[in-house]
Amino acid sequence: MKEVYLYTDGACRGNPGKGGWGAILVYGRYEKVMSGGERETTNNRMELLAAIEGLSALKEPCAVTLQSDSKYLVDAFNEGWIYS
């Protein structure tokens, strides 16, 4: 199985307010950089969207190491919230 690294970040000016997200997928020497934004959003939504978009870009099942500075996103996995 391919091992892929996914680096994500999201931000918002005001909460709610203008926001954006970014994701970088790394597989060996290959990188895919993605980004987007919304006019009226929240910081947590942008953090989650970065991970969702990055994972959605995968074309086949992979072992993914996801790195994020978002406690909300990290806790969703570490605390098992995504399985509820």
C-alpha cells in the first residue's frame, strides 16, 4: 500500500468570516498542492475542509499520515469522534 503524507491548514479572518484552506499531499518525490476558500465560514470548517479535500484527492486506498495544527481535527481522529 502506498504511504502518503497529508499536511493541512485552515484559517479564517473573523469567525465567521473570510477563510481559506490548504493541503499538500506528498508521495515519494511527488507533491500535490491544493487550496480554496469561502466568503463566510469558520476556522474549524476550513481546518476540516483541508483534510477532506486532501483525502478526497487520493485515487486509491493509501496509508495516510495526516499532520494538522488543528486540535479540533486531531481530536476527531485521536478521540474517535469520526467513528460516531
